[in-house]
Amino acid sequence: MGDEDHGEQLPHRVRGAAQARPAPSASPVFSDELRQVMQAAVSAERARATGQGQPGQDQDQPGHDQPGQGQAGGERAEPARAAIASAPADNGTAAPAVSWAAGPEPTGQPSSAVEPARKVRPARLGTPERPAGPGPPAGAPAIANPAAGRPARPRAGPRAASARRRLVATSAIAAALIILAAGCLGVAVAKYLASSHSHGETVSPAEQRAEAASRRRAASWVTQHVSHAAAVACDPQMCAALTASGFPSRYVRVLGQTATYPLTSDVVVVTQAVRDLFGSSFTSNYAPAVLATFGSADASTTVRVIAPGGAAAYYRQLAADLAARKLLGADLVKTRAITLSAEARQQLVAGQVDSRLMLAIAALAPSQAIDILGFGNVGPGADLGIPLRFADLAESDPAARTAGPAYVRALRASLAAISPRFRPTTIVTVALPSGQTVLRIEFTAPSPLNLLTPPPSQ
């Protein structure tokens, strides 16, 4: 125990001059009294460091005198320091001077004989100091959270909160407008693509030829079988084909890109361009009845009746007109001057014949005996509910007073004497597929639905 060097067990503040001197060749031997004095000094220094030291601050550094217990500890340690500095060694040699100046912490572990009660390690001198400034008052409790001592940030006032709410509302409105603009742009693009398709920019040459052929056939049919006093709506190309085929241009209604539903027209020719312009809702709601169809798929062209009051009102009128036609047909089959085939009789009783045609037959019967072979409609692909607008009359009748060409001339003269309201539009000799020739009397489309009865209330 006497051979151990207890000088390194002192606190870690060793004067720079003492460290610079070389260590003695033999460890000094201290007396028991000197050891006690040294241990008392060490204990006092630890008590001072433990009671006053703060992390990151040098307790003994000049210019940082600490209030309270730190000063008292330092005063008690002064006699011990003086005693250590002047006490002689046991072997009669002068003990090395010991100073409490700042120095590095020893790297070796302390001896248990010198520091049996050491429990708290002093703060390292390498820790940076706190900024200079007034310290907490004596006896003030330590602040665990440094941020707790900072002044609280002022809360946003009512104006700032209102501004934030306005900013959020403005952002939401801007986002909604962007979405709406994107939707409108998508609709415009789709309409443009559809329009370009209708103008033949994206169709194949074969489709273009098929579409052109259906337009020509539709234009020819409309010119022959639709009343020239009826207003016909169509796209620019179709209207050009109509006027070229002989339909009066004053009754042609051209549908452009900004056109609305042509509810003031009587007939509409629906091509791909019209479908692109109005969609399927127009034909289903305001043009429900098909008079004729030409072509197929995207190249198809349909001739339709326009119902200004809507599809529901149109079908109510059609049902009322059908009931009135059945009554008139039942009376015609009882007329002795009229001879009917089985098919013609069935068509009259079912009310399938156009009301104008039945009135013409009723006006013809008193003056001429007639033989009706059948009724029909020349519109290909027409709806089943469309009335039959022509009748085929035999050019000879055993009950007639005359025969041959004289009989045909007599029929024509009698039909010409009928009121213009019920006079057939076309009277022509036609050869049937069987080879038989007949006199065909025909009325133009569309068929009126309120001729026999007043229109029902809508």
C-alpha cells in the first residue's frame, strides 16, 4: 500500500508546470496524516463538484464563480490544498507541488484504496461551456426541458385564421374549376373526333364508298316517296344529295355543328354525321318511327318521322289513328263494289292501311268496281307500325262494265276527280314479280295521324 502512487488519484486538475516535469524515479511515501489530508481534499472537491457542477460547465474556471454550495465547497477545500502543497513526504523529501489548475482527466481507473466511496463521475472538461449570461437564481429548480423556458409563440389571431380559411376555400374552388375545365375539354375532344370520323377522316375507303352509296339511295327514295311539301332535315352532304336528286331545296334543312334538334321539320335523314351531332337520344326521343333504312352499321342511313311532342305523344296518336283505321277498314270490306284478296281483306280489318288510301278507295267505289290485290309500303326496313301507303288494283275486273285499256283510263279519270286531299300522289302501272301488271296508287310519306279523328290531348 505504501508503494502505490496515489498522486494520480487526486482530482484531474494538475498544473501544467507539474505535468511538464518528469516523474520521480521512486514513488513518494506519504504518512498516514498526509494521506488523510489528501483524502479529505479529494472528498471536499467531489462534494463541491457534485453539488454545484452542471453538465458542460467548468466549476473552477476563472470568471465563473458559482453561488451557493459551490463557493462554500471551494472555501473548505483551500486549507486542504495548502496542506498538501506544504506537507513533507515521509521519506524526508519534498512532495511535488500539486495544483488545481485545469488539466485532462486521467485515463487510468482510480484505485479502490484511495476512492472507495466514489459514486459520481465529475463532468468532463471537454464538454463545451454554456454561453455566458446570468445563471438561475440560487435555489431555483432545474429546468428539465430547455424548450420549456422559451417564451411561447404567439397564437394566430382571428385575422390569420380567417385568411387561412379563405385560402383553403379558394384552393378548393380552383381545383373544382380545373376538373370542370378538364371535363369540358374531354367532351370537346370527343366531339371533334366524332366529327372528324363523320367527315371521312378516319374511315377506310371501303366505308366511304358504302356511306356514299347509302346516301345516294336514301336521297333517291326521299325524292320519290316523301312529300315535296315536307321539311326534311339532314347533314350538309345528305342535303346536297337530296337537292341533286330533285328534292325542292326550299324544304331542305341543313344541320350544322351548332344546330339544335330539328323539331320543326317533318322528316330527318339520319346519317353518321347526324348521330355524331345529336347522339342516340334524339332518334329515340324525337324521331322514333323509321320510314326506310339503307346500308348498315356506321354506313347506314335512315329516314325517320320527327315527333315534335316526343316519342310518347307520337305513339299515343298512332294508337288512336290505328283504332280509327280499323273501323273504316271494317266498313270497306262490306262494300259490294270492292273485290279483295284474302291478304288485302286482312290488312284492312287490322287497320294497317293509310287513312288517305282508304278514303280514296271509298270515294272510287261508287263510280268504279275495283279489285284490290294487296296493300304495301315501299320503304325498305320500315317499322311495322308505319301505315301501308299504296294499293295494287287489277287492270281488269269482271264486274266492271269495260275491260282492257279502257278500264284503266276509267280508273284514272275517277281517281283524278277525287278531292285533292285524298287524291293519290302517284298512279302508275307496275309489273309484279309474278309477271302480272297492276295499277298502283300511292301516297307520300309521312302518313298523317289525325285525319280520321282529332288528335288526343297530350
